[in-house]
Amino acid sequence: MANRLLRYEWALFRNSFADGFARRRDRLLLLLVAIFAFFWLRDRLGSLALPAMSPRAFWLAVLAALPAFAWHRQLMARLAWLTEHSAVAPAAMERRSRRAYLHTAHALVAVPLLAGAILLYPAAGAALALLAYAAGIGIAACIPMRLAPRDTPANRPSPASVGGGAMLRAILRRQTLDSARPGRAALLIVTTGFALTAAAIWLCRGQPDAVRLAAPLLPPFLALLIASRLDAALIGFLPYAGRGALAVGLAVSALPAAGLAAASAAILVMRPPETLALLAILLLLHLVFIVAGLGRAWLYPGRYGRSVDLQVQIEFAGLALIGLMLPPLALAALVWRLWWLHRRYSRLVWIQL
């Protein structure tokens, strides 16, 4: 692996994985989940083949543009950070290294998507998915990046200002794209989510079932992606400033919960035929993001942010696969895991206010 950027990212991934799954028991459990996932996916995908020219096949292929757009934006933000703050800044500014980095990173996402498209609808699905993926990259490349200076003292609150409402504002600032007025930005995100969800329901009347289900869920999903941004350094300091696990969990979950209420209100106001299905999917989607936020917030103290994020993603994937096979077991494992994380965080709170 000659590219310095790729070597650097691979080294970070290995260290993050070793930090998140340091015990042999954790790695063995991860291996068992991967084996079960392989056999489950093989059986499920073999029974889901769709006609190549069906409307469902077309819209599923078009959805490949969404991960392409989000992934390319994340990669560009990562390259900008590497250019300014990393030891491989010269490589991050070199055009050839950047191109190889982007190609490799996109291949990691595009290849599984195309493989799934071929299994689901062999004739035209892969071509449609490839075109949609390329379109997503093109749209992402045309939108200018807004890179706020996150690490400057003006943007990061001081340790003395993390109590009570200041803690909520500091967390909201990160969840609202580092806005100078996080309260107003959060209100704008919630109201925009309500308006766009209602508009999507109205515009998609008469469309195929998949479109009527997917379109109203897109605005709240994008809002959740924005609200999933957390300041690992700030949250990692909070238990040492006396902020309890419950207070931090409520602050982290406030914006996603408000988004859930707004999107649900839009669905109830518009009353589409799929109201119950949309509400159920919306609730499940927000619960997943809220629980992931709680897990990250309660793991950040004393840990590196990258290793925590990697661990939470892998654990969630394992829980999702267990839930597809044995839902009661997945629910019990989730409750136990949250209880364990709550206890871990609470043991670090050393100033009782």
C-alpha cells in the first residue's frame, strides 16, 4: 500500500479496532456475528431477486446516489482535515495521492452496493446503481464544502462553561454544524424537517409504494445525520465536570427527539395511506440514532473518538443482525449494553453537584 494517506488511515483503523475490541472475548463475539451475518445474507438475498425492469428495481438502484453523496462529502471533509492537521499533510495536498485515496474509499462502498444490485436484479440493476452512484458523487462535488474551524478556542466552550444550559448549547452547537446560535439553528432544522416531510408526502401522491415510503423519510434522515455530530473532546470532559449520565444523554438526544416529533406531526397532518408504516419506520430510525448517540456519549470519556465511533458502528451492526434472527435476544442485549455504559460513565463522575 504505497499511498501514504491509505497507510495512515489503515493504521488509524487498526488502532481504533484494537482500542474498541481489546479483549479476546469481544473479538470472538464479533467473529461469530460475522459468520451468522454471512449465512443470513446469503439466504435472504437469494430469495429477493426482482425483475430487472420493475419500478421497485429502478427506485432501489436510484437510492445508491444517497450513500454516494454522503460518503463523498465525508471524504472531502476528511481530506481537508488531513491537509491542515495531520502528519501526512503533504500527501493530502498531492493530486495523485488524493485521487487514489478517493478511488479506494469509494470502492469500499460501491462494490458491496453493486454486488447487492446484481443479486437483486441482475440485468439492469447494476448499471442503474452505478449511474446513480456516479450521479451522487457528481452532485456532492458541485456543492461547496463549509468547513468551520472546529478546534479554535472561540468555537469550543471552556471547561467552566459546561454546566446546565451551557452544556446543552455546547452539544447543540456541534449538532447544528457549529452554528454560532445553536438554539435558532436547531429550531430551523426542526421546522424545515416538518415542512419538507409534509411536502414530500404531498408531492409523492400517486407514485409507487417504495417512493411514497422513502421520500417522506428522507428529510428526517438527513436531519438525523446532521444531529449525529458530537464533540468527543467536550463530552469526554463532562463527567469530570460533574455532569451525570442522564443529563448528558438528554442533551445529546434533545435534537433527534425534536426532529421525531416534527416529522411525526407532519405525517399526522398530511395523513397519507401509509401513515402507520411511516410512523413505525420513523420511530425505529430515530431510536437507532438516539441509542447510538447515547452509546457514543457514554463511551467518549477516557477514549479516542474514532475508536468509540468504530466500536458503536460494529456493535450496532451485530445487534441488527441478531434482531433479524432473534428480536427478543437483541432487545435484551441492547438494554444490558446501555445499562453497562451508563454504569461506566457514572463511575467517572467525580464532582457531585
